[in-house]
Amino acid sequence: MARMIDGEYNNMIGENVKKYRKAKKLSQQALSNQLELMGVYVCRGSVSRIEDRSRTVTDIELYAIAKVLDVTVNELFEG
């Protein structure tokens, strides 16, 4: 059995991050800036890679992304 990390994608939340970010009318840079205000440093390029699921997401980043987007962590995993 293949490990999850050996799959095509490196996270499960990227599509929902993009969906909720756009719903809040935030650019990738604006999301990055809001995360930085929380002390979580994710550059705009990393936001892009999270959204296209080519970058892993730490638990701290996951929590902060949910807070900035005003959704629950579970909502980021839905679908």
C-alpha cells in the first residue's frame, strides 16, 4: 500500500482553501498577509502551492488558515 505522501497530492485542503479565500474576496497575497499577522509565515507562492495541492500544510498553518478564512478546520476537509 502506498503512503499518502507518495500520492499525486501533498494536502487534502487546497481546493477548499481556494474556494473559501475567493468567497472572502481575498487575494493569495492578502491571505498570506493575514497569516503573517497571526505569526504564521506562508508566502504568496506557498499559498499558491497549497491551493494546487503541491505543498504540505502543517497543523499550525491549517489552524491559522481556518481562522483567517472564518471556517472550521473540518470545513477545509469537506468534499
